[in-house]
Amino acid sequence: MLSVVFFLIAYAVIGLAALTLAMRVVPPNRYFGFVTPRCLDSTELWYTVNAVGGQLILAAVGISAIILMMYQGTWLKGFFSQLFLFIIPLLGAIGATLYFERKGGSWK
């Protein structure tokens, strides 16, 4: 039960951080956001990539939190299954964002 509370708090913190990226509030910097050399060179690309990344992370965190709350007493009872539910969707969102950045800010 304690691990469920821990992961829900972690989802909330990551979701709030991703919300600032999705809303294009964070200016180009070297400390917060998806920092790549190409993003630091172009302000427009920075805001586009970070907005998409924030949206993807918000989706991953939201879906993972819902799954965790629905299945916490069944197959997600163990800590490591909850940890995998925490890590795998976030890695997918980060990977998709880096792919988006590699394509120059377009899914084409």
C-alpha cells in the first residue's frame, strides 16, 4: 500500500513538471526539458519538442496512474510490477519525444 502512495505522488510530481513543458512555459535552457544541441540552437524547435514531450509524458503518467489504481490489489500487488509500470511508459514517452526531435519536430 505504501508503494502505491509513493508511485501516485511520483506520478503527480512528474505530471506537474510535464504540464509546464506541454504549456510551453519553460524557455530554452540547459537544465529542464528535452535538452539536445538541436533544440538549444532553435527556439521554435525547443518549444515544439518540449510541448510534444510534455503531452506524451502527461499521457503516460495519467494512464499509468489509472492502471495502478485499478489493479493495485491484483497483478500489480508487488513493488517491482509497480516499478515497471512506472518506468516503461515513461521510457516510451521519452523515446518517442527523442524520435520526434530527431525528425526535426515532425512525425513525418
